[in-house]
Amino acid sequence: MSTEITIRHVKLSVALQNAAGKKAEKLSADYPAIEHIRIVFDQEGPKYAVSLSVQGGQRTNVDASARDVDALAALGAVFDKANAQLRRASKKRQEVR
């Protein structure tokens, strides 16, 4: 599993980048079909925008985004959204089998 973190138009602390990496590792541990995670941090006015793209086997492709004044809150929200999407996709695959 590879993780790519992109930072645009904003300066982020190393601790926030490490938090993003840890969340990506946890997500890939929960869903072993994940092959690549891409996290993009951007700043749009006073808010931070975080986009997440997850690609994997078994047609596992998820895109999520969140905006918040706090970068850590936006990061948590985007991973919550992606986790919910992955859970729904996994449940659908189990029902079909």
C-alpha cells in the first residue's frame, strides 16, 4: 500500500502530516484491498480543504472531501466519510456473494 500526501497553498506541520499517514495506515489495515491512498491538503480562504482518493482491488475506488476551519477536523471528517463509503461497498459485495 502506498500513501501520497500533497500540500497546496498552505503550510502544514509535520505532526499533521504524520497524523494523516497514521490514519491512512489504519484505513488500509481495516480494508486490505486498498492499494493506494492519495491525500490532498489545500486552503480555500479561511478554511482547509482535504480531499481523499482511495484505490484498490475488487473495484474499491472511493473519493471524499471535507472543508473546515481546523485542518485536523477536516482530516478526520474526510477519513470518516471514506470509511463509511468503504463499509457500504464491502457490505454490498458480501450481500452479492
